[in-house]
Amino acid sequence: MSESPHVFLAEHVVAYDYKRSVGPVLGRFFTELQNGKILGSKTADGRVLVPPVEADPETGNGLGTEALVAVGPGGTVTSWCWVHEPRTAHPLSRPFAFALIQLDGATSGFLHAVDAGDESAMKTGMRVAPRFRGSPAGGILDIECFAPEGGA
């Protein structure tokens, strides 16, 4: 069987261009980030989840804006990984860590970037504080990153 001498090419781009409606809980979370405050959702059994959620993941019970409580702003690194060569989409253009941070008053980890300056400065158990952007936009990157308390 011979191959066809004609080859047909068609460019096809897969894209998911849409905007997500965040709802009242995350909407308030992002609004408060613009003001330099971090919120979590307090569940009926006393857990505080950051970022806040609309429903308790254990029970499925709704958690509205009335369940929002202030946390942090500082916290403790519970685990981390170092990014030697940041990519364009990463929050920092220099080497940094992605870390789970247990913010003061929270019972869950909050994933964000830590600008420690050097991998040797990163430690599990270290205290970090948020560095807020000068021009907030109402999104998670209103926290530019976290940095070791007292420096970096």
C-alpha cells in the first residue's frame, strides 16, 4: 500500500481561557490580602484551614464568611523544596523554596514561596513572615513571598 503524496496539516491550540468566580469566602480572602491580612476558615471542631474553604472537608458542612478568622501573619515552615532554576511562571525569578507554612493560629499548611536568599538558609521549623506586594491586585500573589523573620 502506497502512502498518499498529500499531507494535510492543521494548527490546533488547546486553551482554557476563562475567569473563575471565587465566591464570597475566597472573595473576602483575596480582599483582605490586599489589606495585608490573611484569613482562614474555622471549622466546628476548631480546625483553622488556610486558604479558607467553603465547606468543611471532613463533614461537608458549609463554612460561610462568618467562619473566617485572622491568622498569622507569621508562621513556621513544616516542609520545603528548593527551586534552583525558577521558571517564568514561578513567583520569584531567583532561586527560592516552595514551602508548607503553618501560619500562627492555623492548623493546616499554606503552600507559598519563601525567599531565603540561599538554600543553606532554609530549615524546617524556621519562622517566616509574608512580604506583601506594594501594588496588590486581589490575588494570592498579593503575598509576593515569605521571608525568614528578621531578615532576607
